[in-house]
Amino acid sequence: MIRAVVFDLDNTLVDFMRMKRAASEAAIRAMIEAGLQIDEEKGIKILFDMYEKYGMENQSIFDRFIKEVNGKMDYAMLANAIVAYRKAKMGSLTPYPNTRKTLIKLKSLGIGIGIVSDAPIKQAWLRLAEMNLCEFFDVVVARGPKGKMKPHASPYKKALKALHLKPQEILFVGDNPARDILGAKKLGMKTALAKYGQVVHDYSSTKPDFELKDISELIDIVNTLNSEKANN
């Protein structure tokens, strides 16, 4: 019996890469307008290479970028980049289609809802608040200063403890086979791959039990799994 659905956050509930791209492009344009000598597309490539190296949530990424491209720090340039990034982020941080409707339906079925995310805990809650989704979640497990990242068992176990459930009572939904799906399956959870938000396409680590083209497909999956259990 599935008693809870636990989601990854970025690229599963929120189109994180769409937001990141839009906000980063706005920041690059703002720096160019403030005097940075670089082609916009080249600037975007350098910035995303830095995200890959230092992390998507790195709070000093624009400092590093300006020093590397400009040769020295320019605080006017930095301020313009941060303001432009924040404004663009607010306009482009949205849940995937049918997310709210699906969460409402899960609640109406008596299904618990949680999140296990590799995002820093503050940023995870900010994203949920910006999308007005906080109310739906019974537990949010995100990365603290010393927290383990998926596929480590620790964050999944924290969610299980908070929900007072066993692994076989959880359907875990995520976009990354090597992190989200692998970690959940190792503990015995059912898994669904969010193909609509998938960025990493390496299936060599593990295969999900289900694949989703739209988040709303979860409702039929939960109902089917619970009907099968009831009939056995």
C-alpha cells in the first residue's frame, strides 16, 4: 500500500534549469551593460561551466565570474548582476504543469507528501514559498551544512522517520536515475522517473518502476498500486 509520495524538488516539481538559465542570462546582460567586455553567449557558457565546477547554488559565483572575466572585482557590476538575477528568478520560478492539481488530488486521497532534495535547506524552502506550495508537504528534507546527498540513504531515512512509514509504503519521484531513483530503490521504495524534467539520461545505475511524461500520471499509478494491494 502506497501511503506517501516523496518528491525530489528541482526538475521534478519546479523547472529549475529553465529558471537558472533565464536568471543567469539576465545577470550576464546586466554585467555587460555595466561595462563587462564579453559576448553574451560566451559569458553564459563560462558561467555554466562555473556552476558545474562550484555548484548550482554557489553564493559567490558572480564574484568568481567577474574576477575571471574582468580581471578584477567590480562591485557595481556585481550588484547589477545580483539584482537582475533575482528579478528574473522571481518571474521564471514556476512549478511544472499540473503540479498543484496533482498535489491537491494526492491530499484528497489521504496520501502523505514529502520532499527529499539535495538543494540547501534555505533555498528549498524559498523555492516552495515562491511557488506557494509549502502547505502541501508533511516533511521537507534538504541539505544542511553536513547533510548527505542522494543516493546516500540518510536523507531518505529522515523522510521515512518523519512520515512514520516503511520504504515499501513510499513512491519516490525524481528526475535523476543515478541519484533519486537509485537511492530510493536501494531502500525498497517504489520509484517513478520524472521524464518531463529529466536532465541526466544515464540509466546504467538503475531503472525506475514507472516513467512520467506528466506529473498528473502519478494519480493513476498510486490508485493502481493500492488497488492491486487491496485485491491480494
